[in-house]
Amino acid sequence: MSEETTDKEIKDTEETVAEETAETEAPVSEAPEEEKAGEASGEEESGEEAAPEENSKKSRAEKKAEKKAQKTDKEKEALKAKVEELEDKTKRQLAEFENFRNRSEKEKAQSFDRGAASVLEKLLPVVDNFERGFAAVEEEDKDDAFVVGMDKIYKQLMDELDKMGVKPIEAVGKEFDPAFHNAVMQTESDEYESGYVAQELLKGYTYHDTVIRHSMVSVVQ
């Protein structure tokens, strides 16, 4: 065998080995790319799975917030109802107190008026005696100092009674009214019609529109 033949065989052998080596190494270099592709696709899949989980978490948070808002609204409504109840109770108590105060003041005034009327009723006979005394005075004695002095005392007494609300009841010439008049006799009269007062026998008085003594009168038949 010549040297040229040997060199050619060696060269052919090296080329064959090189081709086999290239074929063997090619799949190894492609494997990482496939794995990377797989990992990438896995990451995409995991990303797709993460989105629903995030939405689920968000949904739970919204539901929790809604429940909290509903609870807050219920608490507000309960507080509002309680405030309205307390306001209504306070208004009723104030109204009851106002009614009680008005009743107390009215009863106090009525009690005072009853006491005053009782005292004034006892003073009326004094007024009657003054008037009887003046009626008995002769015409020539009316200028007497004693009579003039007594007349001044009488007028002062009547002025004070008037200031207190004591008023004489009008009788003569008025239609008989049992609320103010007390008929003690009947009479005939050409001046007044039947049922009218012809004569006043005892003067009556009112105190703050309340009769403390009825007028004793004579009524026309």
C-alpha cells in the first residue's frame, strides 16, 4: 500500500468521524431550546392560571367590602332609629312637663282667686253698711265734715276693690239672669217689661268675672 492511499483513507475516516460527531451533537444543542420553549409555555400557562386567581381574590375583597358597607348602613339605620326614639321621648316629656306647669299655674291662680274671693266676700257687708249709712243721711247733713270724711273712705275702698277686679253687677233695667241675679220677689211695673229687674234689694259683685255674690232683686211679673 502506498503512502498516497493511506493518506486518502485517513482523510476519509476523519471526514466520516466528523459527520457522525456533527449528527450526534445537533440534537443535544436543540434540547435546551425545546426545554426553554416548554418552560416559556409553562410560564404562559401559569400566567393564564394566575389571572383567574387574582380575579378570585379581587372578587372576595369586593364581597368583603360590600358586606362591611351593608353592616355600616344597618348600624347607621339603627342609630338613626334610636335617635328618633329618644327625640320623640324627649318631646313627649317636655309636653307633659309643660302641661303639668300650666295645670299647676292654673290651680295656683284658682286657689288664690278662691282665697281672695272668700276675703272679698267678707268685705262686702262693710260696703253695704257704708251705702246704708249714706242713704240715711239727710240732705242738709251731706256737707258735714264727718259725712264727707266717711264718703272719702268709702270711695277709697271702692277704688281698691275695683283695682283688684271687683265689679258691681248691673241689675235694674236688665233682663233677669239667674247666673247673676237672685230673685227674691216679684212686682208689677209700668216701666219695665215682664222678666226684667225692677228693683235691686242687695247689690251683687263679681271678681274676675266670677260671681262672689248674686244680686238680690225684684223681678217684674
